[in-house]
Amino acid sequence: MKKVGLVASLLVGLFAVNSSAHAETSVPDLQKQLDEINGKIQKLLAEKAADEQQVKAKSEPAANNGEYLKKLWGNTKISGYGELEYIFKKDNGNGKGGNTLDPHRVVLNVTSQLSDWIEFNSELEWEHGGSDGGADGSISVEQAYLTFKLNPALNVNAGVMLLPMGAINQNHEPTNFYSSARPALDMYLIPSTWQEMGVGISGALHKKVDYQLMAVSGLDGTNFDAAKGVREGRQGFKKDNNRNFAVAGRLDLRPVDGLRTSLSLYSGNSASSGTSTAYTTIAAVDGRYRISDFELAGEYVHVYQDRPESLNTEIGRNMSGYWVEGAWHALPSAWKQGRLSNADAVLFARYSELNTQHGGAADPSKTSGRFDRNYTTVGVSFLPIPSVAIKADYQFFGDRRAAGEVPLDNDKFQVTVGFVF
């Protein structure tokens, strides 16, 4: 305000000069005075603009920060999934029969688009009632990673990630498979859910070809056994039995409409530091083909263990298994009306074999037919809406154990309510 008053004073002074000037004052003299006053006015106006800009700059950071946080919250999505189970196990002579009600898992996902090229993804999982669910209850970080989207063919991923292995590990939500429980193959030879800390790249090589490649912490082979294969080799994030990285990769192919197939590979040293290396290599192929209301799916997994005797003499050099599944989408079109307009009902049957001592154990005296198992599962999955699956199935368990040996698993009937949101 003071500077504005000064400008006004200068203008008044100008009129005063003009009124008191001698008649003989020349036009050039008046022009000179006007130029001097105009220069002072322009200088004062420039100083005033600079002051205003400085005041504006001091107030903008808070405003900009508020706008950024508002935009970030708008780009953040919360989702999740869960499985609630009733299980009846027939007592096959192993003392594991009986009824169980189990809040198997509830998972919360948070995804945030931090910018147009950086994304954050996370999963927090409560299993079997969380930390208060007894010996099996747990709370864990299942995923927490950043994706840097450089271009469609190259994304960089870093953090806690699911390994790109097999049919289930990265597609383990309950609406993605028809049975109540995940196939045994995808628990013992591919230890789903299998996550590790690491860094990787991914992208689309073609509109029908995607790839993933990761370098991650490896497995602890000293915890491998014939009962659960490589499952107990998952280390979590509190320790690492050696300083080596493992690599995992996947290639997804969609050669024709209705067909999806994938090839995946893992390799890493599973021996502890200070001991001879013992590399674990896991290869898997899986696929699913749908034509009209019918589906055919399957998976094959082979584990090759270098130097098994240095890890656990109960395991062999090879573990392998497969499953094949047929499914029929049986809900009549006439029933898909009103609340059931997006419903589906799937009848399915799956046969699986699994052998964690393929070719015998490192110590032949520990070879047993009870580790050569098979599962036949038949059931139905009803989806009243695509995000909710009500499943019921019966599993027949078999093995090649000798007389007097205790079976590892049971015949069982299971009902599961699975959901995603």
C-alpha cells in the first residue's frame, strides 16, 4: 500500500510541475521529466510484483501438498479375499480324523498408484484366526512391492513378491480354482503361498506372450522332507541360510482363444553357508483350455535336488507330480436372471499324483511308498456372483504304503466359502 501511495504522489507532483512551469518550458524538457517518472513507476511496479510472488510461493507448498495427498488417496484402492472352511476328515488310522471349523485366511490388499508410472502393491494376511488362533495362527506380510512401469515390455519390481511358479501361487484367490483346498502339488512341490524378498522385471513381449524374471532369497533345504517336500524350506524374512540369490522366471502363452499355458522355472542353492552347495531346481508347466461350457486343466511339476544327501537323507534327487482336471459350467442359462444374472455353477473332478521320493531316497532305507500319494477330488463350486464362491467337495486319498505304515493324509469332505472384494 505504501508503494501505491508513492506512485500517486509522483503523479500529483507531475501535475504540480506542469502547472508551475514557465510558459517558455520546452516540450523536450517535459518529455524528459515524464520518462524519469515512468521509469520510477515501472521499478516500483516490478518490486510490488516480486513481493506478491514471494508471498504466493510461501503459501503454495501447503496447498500443493494437500492436493497431492488428495490425489494419492483417490488413487489408492483397498481390496482383499478370504476363505472360511468346514472340514470333516475320515480317520484313516493316523489319528487326524474329526471335524474342524477354520477361518483359514483373511487377506487385505492395498494398492496405490503413486504416479502415472510408479505403483505400490501389498497384501497382509491373517491365517487360522491370526496370532490368537493357536499354534497355526499367524499374521504375515504376503506382498509389499513397488512396480516401476517403464514401458509395456519392461516393468521393474522390487520388494516382497510372489514367485511366478506354477498354476496357483500367483492366482491363489479362492475364486480362481474350483476345489475347496489348493492342490497338494501346489503346496508341497511349489510351496504356495510362496513369497520372497527380491527384485525383478516383467512385461509383455507380444499381445499373447508375457514374461516375469526375479532374483530372490532362496530356500533352506535343511528343512526339506519327504512328507511335505520343499514346503518347509520357505525361510520368511528373519533369516537367510546363505548369501546366495535364487532366480525364478515364467513365460505365459495364449496361442489361441480359450487356451492359456505357462512355463516356470526356479533354481537356487538351498545349502547353508559354509557347506557344499546343493542346488534346488523346480520346473513346472500348467495350462487351462475352455471351449463352450467345458474346461480342461492340468499341471506338472518336477523338482531336481543336487546333492540331496547333504540336506536330508529322507528326500531323493527327484520329486514330481501332476494333476488333471475336467470341469463343466452346468448352470442353465434360463436360471441366470435377477440376482443370479451373473451366477455360475461348476461341477469338477480332479486326479493328482505326488511322489516326494521319485526314484528313492538319498538313504535307501528311508524309501517308503507312503510318500507316493494320489488324490481324487470331486465337487461343485457355486458362484452366486463372480466374487463369491461356495464350494463343496470330497477327496479320496490313496498311497502305496506298506502294511502297518501310517498314511500321511485322509479322505475328507470340505465346504468352503471364499470371497474377494
